[in-house]
Amino acid sequence: MPVHEYHCQQCGEVFSHLFRTLKAAEAGGVPPCPACGGSDVQRLISSIAVLSGAEGGAGKSGKTAAESRPKEIFGRKELEQAIKDRGY
């Protein structure tokens, strides 16, 4: 189930939309802004999460998935700040 993030060009709201299937995401079009109902929204490039091995289990290094996960480099706060800085 893909989750896409959008930025409303009218009110500046950044929101996520869950699609039930990949086919629905391709055919569904762009959802309206939940804050203002506007249809002038732009899809954002989102960061992804990748898990390897059993979630929460210890891998070859002896560390759990949470301990071996790299620090977040570019998260939601940084994305929202970049959007504001660029005047979107």
C-alpha cells in the first residue's frame, strides 16, 4: 500500500494519502487537499524506510534493527523547511 506525500499550492499544507493498491495509486489521480479542499496539489518525493532481516531481531552484528539503523539524514522537518525556503 503506497503512501504518497503532497503539497497544496493554495494553502501550503503538506499531507499524506494512502492508496489501497499500486494500481489505485497510478489510476487514482491526485487527491484534494484535506485542509482547504483545493485540487492544485503537487506530489513530493518522500524518504523511504528499508528493513533488513527480522524486525526487532538481532542480525549478524548482534545489534537489533533499531540499534543498527543509520541516523535520519533528511526527515519530515527538514523537508518542510526546504519547502518553505523555496517558497512553495
